[in-house]
Amino acid sequence: MRRSADVQEARHRHTEASALARSHPLTRIWLRTATGRILARALATIPPLCDEIDHLNAVMAIIRRRYHDLVAAARATLAAAADGESDPLYYLRDELTATGHLRDADSDRRDRP
């Protein structure tokens, strides 16, 4: 598994680098050069990238949880079928309805011949 970026550390290093760049007169002068402006723009991209990583991590956590819930529903469905329950698909329908992937009306169709 890939090691994820340490966003907190990246933010901390950005803060340190920015403070260092502002604290030395020669660095401030250098940052006004073409090369310095390139570095300043590169440093300026760090906070929005950290925000994007935080957002994507939050989205991935939701996706992982939904995936695990769906796998649990599938396993419960298979176990119910193996046990001979009268409505083994209940678990799967319930999960799909809860996540908005199946409307309540769709789940009512099971009652029709």
C-alpha cells in the first residue's frame, strides 16, 4: 500500500519556508527575481493541494465505509439464502435503499408475482 502524504507535515514545512523567505532581506530580494517568483508560486500551491488531499481523504473514507457496508449486506444475503430464509435479498435491498441506490418503490416490486 502506498504511504499517504503527511498533510500536517506539508503544512508545517510550508509555514516554516514562508516564514524563512520573509525573514531574510536577501531572500526577499531574490524572491522578486524570475527564479524567485517561480519558487514563490510553487510554495503558494502547497496549501490548496493540502486542502484537496484532506477533501479526497474524507471522500475516500465515505467510499470505504459504503463499500464495507455493501459487502456486509452481500454476505448477510448469501448467509440468509444458505439458511433458507424466506426473503434473503432483504439485506441487500435494505442497504441499497439506505444509500439511495434503490428506491422504496423498487424494493416493493419483490412482493409482486
